[in-house]
Amino acid sequence: MSDYDVGRKTYVHELDIVNPSPGAMTTVCITNDIIEVKVYERGFHNDIGRFRKIDKTRYLDVETGEIVLFQSKTGRGGTGSSDRYNWNRAFERLRRIINYNFVGNSNELHIILTYSSDLHMTDRSIVSNDFKKFWKRIKYYYGPMEYIVMYEPDCRGRWHIHVLVKNKDVDTLFIDNRSVQDIWSNGFTKVRRNIENDNIGAYFTVLLGGNSKGKKASCIQYYQKYKKLYTKSHGILVPPLYHMTYNEAEKLLLGHNKVYEKGYSVVLESENIEVNRIYIMQYNDRKNKK
């Protein structure tokens, strides 16, 4: 077992064994071949009752053990515990939306739009406007399509864009990169397929750990808290969440391919009591497909 601090008054104790009780509250998200499961021994269907007030400016997230601020005085991102909490929640939603709508079919594409080095693009608002103009012209030449667009900074705060595109009305979608380059006209572009990836959403959404290391963590400071991490077209669907007991979830999950599991205990240090015990599991049936 290992412990790591996430706040002055709480810590998370990782568990060696994942063994939820049959009646534990369970949330299941099914996104095509991928099923995400989160089990709460002291459960809640929503955020009501999930948070425990500590003082005037902070509350405890009983699910994760994070100390989260009521308000932030800055509009920029960060890598403190409350920032990790907020961005991880956003990345989790994005991952599920991607996996619900994109599976690597031949009518899907991944378009990368970058800025040339001389532009040194660090203004997020300009990036959004540039994409809107770009997409308007793409629709003119290739017709209406569904998309998820993700705005991402590099480690120096310079922005680029990832666009997942699909056309439900064709078997194979082809968009010529030379056309994309001409339409974008701001820098390098690339059009690629995601057929070989068995978890497209995870590729784009690496969560931040407690130590705030890694590429995503070093870039998170450039995200602005009041700017969207992603936008999507109206035809992109949001996956539903199903709430049930763990015993009911086990029956639902029979025959599916488990690829990940983790358990941890959230302890309020000042009172030395366990406020919750959380289990996370992921199933990916595509890993068994040839």
C-alpha cells in the first residue's frame, strides 16, 4: 500500500485489493467498446452531499480527497490540488464524449492545425476565431460533418488545435491535407486516421496525477479557467451515466474485458476517519478484437 498527500487535512490511501461491497453505489458509463465503472462505498448520485465544508474558502471532495477552493482569483490554469480536480473532471468528460462518438471507423479523421513559429500564437481567443473561420470554409468544400475540436497549448504556451471529424453519411471520409493546409494558412497541418487506436479518448486526455508531472501538467498553466477545453458540433452525443449497485453492475459487466482497476480510501486526517472508499475500473472489449 502507498499513501500520498492531497491536502492539509486529507490523504488518499491506495488499496492493494479491489473488492467493492455488493450494495455499493456504482456509476457506469458505456462508450461503445469501452465501459468505465466508478464505485463509491458511501455513494451519491450527484454532487449533492459529496462535498464537506472545511472553512470559508475550501471544501473537501469526499470522492477524491481533494481540497477544492470555492473561488479562484486567477483566470489561468494551475497544478494545485483544486486545479487538478477541475481539469481532471473536464478531461474525463471529454474522454467519454470522444469514445462515445469516435471508434476509428473509416468515416472518421483526426486533423491537426498548428501555427508557424513566427506567429508565436499565445492568444486563445484568436485561436477560437481562426478555427471558426477554418471550419466554415471546410464545410463549404466538403459538406456538413460532426466534430470535436480541442484547443491545446504546448509547454511554452503556444496553441495548436486537434479536430476529430466524422461524416455519418459516407463509408470512407477523405479530406486532402493540401486543401486543409491552404484553407488553414496559418502553419503546418496534418490529416490522419485513428483506426489502430483502441481508446481514442484516452489518447487525447491524459489525467494529472498528484505529483503534477508530465507533459500535460507542465502545459496546464496556460489553460484559462473560463475558456472551454473543447467544443463540439450539435450532432456529437454525450454518453449517459447509469447508476446502480455494484451487484447489478457485476451482472452487466459479465463477459467484458477488464483492462484496469484501482482502489483507494479517502481519509480525513484530522479526525482519522475514512470518509469514502472508491474503486475505478475500465473494460475495453476492443482489445480482444482482431
